[in-house]
Amino acid sequence: MSYSLFPVLSSVKPPVYRRPFANWLLAAWLLLSAQSLFASCPVVETVRALPEPAPAELLVASQNLWNLMAPGPRDRNRSTPEELSARLDALAAYVLDVLSTPHILAVQEVESLDLLEALADRISASGGPQYRAWLLPGHDPSGIDVGVLVRDSVSGVTVRQVFQGERNLGHWLFHRPPLHVTVAEPFALELLIVHNRSGHGLDDARRGRQVKARRLAQAKALRGWALARISEGVPLMLIGDFNTAPDAGAYSEPFEYLDRPPLHSHWSAVPESDRFTYIYRCQRQAIDHAFLSPRLQTRLQRAAVTRGNAGRFRTLYDQRGTKVVSDHDGIGVYLKR
């Protein structure tokens, strides 16, 4: 996620009324303001899928799965067993029909390996390919982690965490340690799957400096690790929810640190008007990224982004992730085999 759970309404500051009917007026004002704000912030509701990969292409995709968590005490993150089952069905259909059954799918915001394996089973039961799942627990207080689904046609896969013990300013550097994925076939490839710290607190007078420092420290650690691998000639991709976007003030700093040679952004292969995966206060933002090493850049055939999720918060929350499956659109990177 980006800054706010309700990104449009969070920017509204209601006027102060001092008359007896203040509460009634305030409620009416908020209702009208919310309706007008949503009406003035159009989003793409028509679902658009990633193109099917050609036989000579390997499709690597990334998708934030919006708090995919097991049933528990009811709050905004937890589902009932019935809701979870419906979510898994919706996500399985989404992987098949919208993400076009990628060969490798990086995922964020999943609570456990059991849930990711349950999703793999739903995909297979729905007529899709068999996926193998990996997820390693980290330090996130809410319990969400990063994982990966890999089709059986991709072999020689190993998965490990990096930076899992690193500290910064007295806290974990990465609450959700990145996953280092190595692949042997159909060609040698390494991925680093990330879900970096959000921008929550950047504008807070008390803790904004610490938030900014942590986000930059993560970007520096990722870049340093990537440069070391690239110096060894590794075909490498950093992919996931980086929680940073260009042209967004302080929120852009990690992106600006990462988006420079020898790393190449997959967004360069996407039309400029289509470069977003999230909508924050009516602003379209590209916060999900894939950065490719020079060796892997030579294999880049094309890149694409899905549509139908970003900005549709009301439907997402009201339907508990069964109609709109995430607050992020997905990204796809097509590599020559």
C-alpha cells in the first residue's frame, strides 16, 4: 500500500461548525464531499489482462495480494473462512485470466506458505498449471511477507532470504526480508523479490526523518547487493512492491536511487501514459517495479501492466477482495527464452 488506507478521504479536512446542528451538517458535508471526490477521481474499472506470453517468452509478473491472511478476529485485514475461500477463488481466476498464468509470479502481502500453497491448489483446480510456492516468514508486525509461485516448466529453483538479520536505527532494516530466487531452466536467472517500507509517516513531524532514513537505507542495501551480483555477470531482476514512485517528492527518493545504471527499469518499455500501478489522492503512481541488470535487459522483449484494481478502493473494501482483488495493478516482464 501507499500512504493511506482511504487515500482520497484522508486528505479531506472538514470545516468547524459551532451551532447545535453541527453534527448533522458535518455528516452531510462529509457524505457530499466523499461522493464528489470519488466522482472527480475517475479510475479504470474495465479489467485489462497481461498479454499471453509467446512460446519463446518467459513471463515474470508481480502482484500485491492485499493482506491475504487466514481467518481471525474480524478487522479490516481478516476474513471469515467463507470470505477467504471466495478470495482464493477470485485470486485463482485473476492469475489465470488477468495475469495470464505467468511462469514466475512474485507476490507481496501474504501471511503464510499455507495460504500461498492453497492459492496454487485453487489455480490448478480451476484448470490452470501447477505452481510450486515459496514463502519465508519475516518480522512484519502484521504478519505479511513476500513469496513466489513458480510453474513446473521452470526448474532448478532455489529460494532464500537476504538481509533477514540486518538492523537499522534500532529496528529491522527489512520487516519483510527480500527473497532471492535462482532459476536454472529455461535459462539462468536470478530474482530479488521485495516489498519495501511504505510511505506512512513521511509527513509526520516526529518520525518523518526516521521513515525517510529507513526507506533510503533499504534502497541503498538493495542497490549495493544488486551491484555485487551484476559485477559477477549475473542476469538479475529486482521486482516487487517498492513503495516509491517518480515525481512524488520525498516519496520518490528510493526510486531515484535505484533507477539508474546499470539497473534498467521495465517501465521504459511501457507507454508513458500507462506507467502506474496505484492511485494515491487521485495521483497515478508507479510503485511496483522491475529493475533489470544489463545481461537480463538484452532478453527484454516487452513489458505490460494490468488494469481494473488501482483506485477502486470502495469496491475492494466492500467486496472484501472478491471482485477487485487488490489495491495494486500487476506488472509483467517478458523475457526471451
